[in-house]
Amino acid sequence: FAKTGTSGERHRDEDNFDKMFWKMGSSSMHKFFKALGVMPTKSLCLTKEVLQERRELDIIVQGLQLQINVGLMKLDEIRQTQQLLQQFEAEVSANQNFEYEVEEMQVNQIDISGTGTFVTNCSFCHFTCHSSCVYSDDKDKRKCASMDKGGNCKICPGKCIWNIHYNQKYRFEYVTKKITKTYEELKRKYLLASGEKVTQQVLFDNLQGEFLLIQDTVLEKVERLSTSLARLKEIALRPNPLSTPAYIDLLIEAEEQEAKPGFLQRIQSLNDVKKQAELLAKVTNKEELSAEETKTYETQ
């Protein structure tokens, strides 16, 4: 009998525990649904729009990063040419066939056949605008995430129309390669339409003009990239936007860590762009400029 009594007490204790946990669970669920009732509702359509925006921003960010790298390569090429013109000024004047070596930007075609990957390549810019597109048929390229509502590409440098973009068996990749050039070739490149004699000074001025133009383009793309990344953080509910100069610091840090060929020259170009960004930020915020900064801003 004692054993039976003990068993009965244990069952009663278990029943009491079951009731207690049931009440606790019921109370928690009641609180949950009560809180749920006063929470702001979220539209599933809005969530879909946010996901679509995130996909588009991811593609834009990738495209801008590539364009910035291409711009930095071009700046390095121009800087090398300017330095060589100055260093060998006498030799260049005496010999029109003077040869020099320079790191030139070139585009390679990377074979992706057999990988099952679809791309969106711009045939005019020779640029891969989307490296993992869902549309294999060129007739559907207007629906590619790299296109805007008007059918123009948001990624390639020329912002070209969708119907000159194709899915091909390769993607474009920009690299630098050391090549030999002659002074005569350089003159032909910058030969003025008016037939004006192309002197070393004229060449240098043309190179400097091209350098400043590309530098401005790189800065504009860095600003767009910074804005796009800030929006991505906002969508992810982790707002921590970086200023353009701060983002350039990250690019410089990445160059230092990777230490790929030509990284010191690219860091120099990034520092030049950073100075521009800091100056523009001062002007935008109506901060006082130094005499040197005022002169620089007025000549831009």
C-alpha cells in the first residue's frame, strides 16, 4: 500500500507541474498575441520590393567597384607616361622613335563555357554588367537586374541600351600588362584636329587633362558606391553609413592588404581622389577653406 500511495502522489505532482507549465505557456502566448496586435504591420509587397532593391544594389556595387579599379589603372598608366616624358625629355626631343615601357590596361575574355553561368556583357563598352544573370536568352536582357526601367544599363560606363547586351561564353576582366610604346604613337593619339604641332608640352597638357577627367569620374563612382553601400546597410537595419573619404580609406586599406601589382600607384591615385572628396565635403558643409584649398576648388 505504501508503494501504491507513493505512485499516486507522484502522479498528482506531475499533474500539478503540467498545469503550472500550461498556465505559464498560456500566459506567454497571451502576452505574445497581445503585443503582436499593437505591432506595426509590414507589407509583404514592401518586403519583396526591398529584396529586389537589394539585388539591384548588389549588382550596382559590384559594377562600381570594377569601374573604380579600371579608373585607377588608367590613372596609373597616365601618371607613368607623364613621369617618363619628364625623365627623358632630352632623349624624346632628339628621337621621335623613342621607346618606353608602361603598364597599360587591357581587357581579357575569361572563358566560362560549361559552368552553367549566364552573363550580361555590353558589346560596346566591353564590360560585364552582370556576372550571374538569370536570363540566358538575349531577348530577355531588358529584364536583367542591371537594366533600369527605361531599358538602359545602370552598370556599364556608357549606360548603353539593353539590346546591345548579350549572354556570351566569356566574361570581361581588366588587367594591366607591361608593353613597349613609342613617342610617335603617343603623338598620334593626341594629334589635334587643327593640325597644330604636337609638342611635349601639348602632350603633357593633354595627358594632364585626361588624368583630371578620369580622377573626377573615379570620385563620382566612389560617391555612388558609398551611397549604395549606405542604402544596403539601411535595408539590413544596420545603419552605419560611411562618408566618401572614409570609404576611400577602406579602399586604400584593401589595396595595402592585397598588395597586388601596381597597388602603390593605385593608393596614390586614391589619396588624390580622397583630397578632392574632403574638399567637396568642406564646400558642401560650408566650412572655411584655406587659401590653397580655395585655389584648388576654383580651378576644378
